Amino acid sequence: MALDNGPAGGRDALAELAGERVDHRFKGLPPDAYGLTLAELAGQRRNLFTGGFTTPVLALSAERLEHNLKLMETYSARHGLAFAPHGKTSMAPQLFHRQIEHGAWGITLAVPHQVRVARAFGIQRVFLANELVDAAALRWISAELDADPGFRFVCYADSVRGVELMDAALSGAGARRPVDVVVELGAGEGARTGVRTEAECAAVADAVAGTRTLRLAGVAGYEGEVPDAGPERVHAWLRRLVALAADFDKAGRFAGRGLDEIVLSAGGSAWFDAVADVFAEVPGLSLPVLKLLRSGAYVSHDDGHYRELTPFNRVPEEGALEPAFRLWSQVVSRPSPEQAFTNAGKRDAAYDLHLPFAQVVRPADGGPERPATGIEVTGLSDQHAWVRTSGKAELEVGDWLGTGLSHPCTSFDKWQLIPVAEADGTVVDYIRTFF
């Protein structure tokens, strides 16, 4: 069920995006659209390939984007999970609202700037998957909570020292509403953040209980950091997380502060099937349990890292995500039969996990799109893709090369504005990002 999308101010901010003018800030947009508002340009329904767009240009598939949104909405509901997709993937408030319209509880974020973006666009429920010890940011969060009774904010606590710093900042700000925190259980030695042992988790919880400014709301963690992750190890760590929640509840740690539910949260984009399995085993506790999944990469999916790791490979009967990104660049040099260069590079394409994958060619003469047979991207310079071509390759200067990308989190952040195109190339929307 779709939940509240936030105050009217958030909707007003979305409307203001549509009023932004096309100018030099935005890569790939038609030069003759300069000065138009984005709403006006969208209303023209220009074609990505014939409507004056310049290369390189990154596009999202309208159909695949909607498919992915619906699939995770259905998956979460089927498994009794609340869903707070990680917004750091896209940092696109338009997508945040579409995710909420598709049943999301709220949005997960990682750093204070991201929370400010979400709040500017009316997001009412934020899960910060990090310990927050920045005094200035805590003062701002406190003011947001005090000013808006409908704003729900939850963040990690992973140390007694962190709790002390949070309490000092909030006390100094005269906070009237306590900040809800969840103790972060670390995924193991050598993993990223999080408390390493259950005894240390209890010490952090005790520190929270000793403050007026913080309220213990649950436990959380990230199974993607389990060392040598495999089904057995990931399931075992998730059961530790569930047991920690049960132990805290048995000890009465969630009682007496007006809490109406216990937050239990995990879930990246590689093991959400394990989260669904283990969270289905949660025993009856003294309060209802908010089983909060945080996977974020699904919104665009990809043609590399997550295509290989998605849990839907293990549970194909549940459906399949579809890669929604395609980066279009143009062949600008063909120095030999084995070599070509296009005009997209590290400034335009994710490359931290895999290089772009050559998929299709659109001939410069307007001929039909064809598979990128015998074409491989072998490297990226700042503004060029190095392309190897075999004897079978049909590729000429001026042709457009369509490539798939790996890792959505480092694809969105290279583009301030991303056209959303239907299968025939008609551009129906523009997604604004804020990194």
C-alpha cells in the first residue's frame, strides 16, 4: 500500500524541478532546447535519436524502470517486509517519490547532505544507515523533528563514544524529541562499521538508555559485508541480528519510552532473499516488528555487478529485474580495423566494478539498430572509450554505440539530468539528481 508522500512543500519542490531551464549544466540535451523548461521539453516528446540530443547521453528505459519499481513492491509485500530503498543509489527525489508510490515505507540514506535533499522534497521517513556524530547535522535533524511531528528519522549507533557525541549535540540544541537509534551489529571482523560483539551491543544500548535525547528503536546491520559471504554465512549472521533483537526485547530494553514498534533492518541488493528467509523466522516480541529492507540498486539494476549477484538468479520464480540504463556515445575515431574510440569516458560511465558493455549500434545513416557484434570496450580515458573491434564488427565514424553499465551507484552520480525514454526512443521525462 502506498504511504504518505510527505507535506505539500515536497510536491512543490518536485514541481519546481519541472520549471528548471535547459542550459549548459546538463549534458546531452538538445542545443536548440536551451531556455525551455524541463516540462516544456518533456511535453515535446522528442526522440532520443532524432530529436537533437548530443552524445554522450545516458538514458533510462521508461518501461524497465516501471517494471523494477513494481517488482520490488510486489516482492516486499509478498514477504511481509517494509521497504526503505537506499536513496544514495540515485539521489533523485522524483524516483524517491515513485518508490514511495510503489509502497516504500520511506528512504534510506547515508550522510546528512542526502537527508537534507530528501527533506527538501518532502520525504517523511528517513533511515540513515550510518552513525551520525556531526554536531551541526544533529542540530539540524533535531530542528526538523521538533518542527514536523510527522517526520520519522532513525539512524545507527555503533559505539558508546558515538552515543556520547550524539547526546551532547542534541542536548546542546535543546532537542524536544528524542532521535531514534538502532544498534548496528557488525558483519564480522574485517567488515565495515558496526559493533563486533553482542556484549558491546548491550553496552551501546545501555549508553542510549542513559540519555534523554536518544531512544533505542531496534537493531540493524548490513549482510553484504559478511566476510567470505555465501548463503550459509549470510543466513547465520542474519540470525545473530534477529537473536540480538529478541535478547534486547527480553531484557526490556525497548520498554518505557513510548515505542510502538521494534525496528529490525538489513538488506542490500545481493542478499535480500536471505533477509526475507530469516526475517520470516522472527519470534513474537513485545511489540510489532518493522522488518525493514533497504536494497537500492534495483531501481535501475545494471548489466554487470548486480546482474550477476541479484537474488532473483537464485529465486527465478519470484521474477527478474531488468537493466534500465543505456549510455549512448558516438564513434569519433576509427584509426584501424581493430580499434575505435567513442566520446564517452570516465566522466560519463561507471567503471569502478566493470567497464561498459557494448550492446547495440545505431548507424549514422539512420539505418536499423543492430547488435554490437565483435565490439568490446577495453578501457576508458577521461572523455574517450577504447573500443576493440573484430573482423565481424560493423562500426563507422559517426555511429552511435549503446552500452550497458555496471553499478548503478556510480552511474547516476555522473549525470545531473537523465532522459527517460520509451522503447521507441520517445523521451517522456527527465530525472534530476543531487549528488
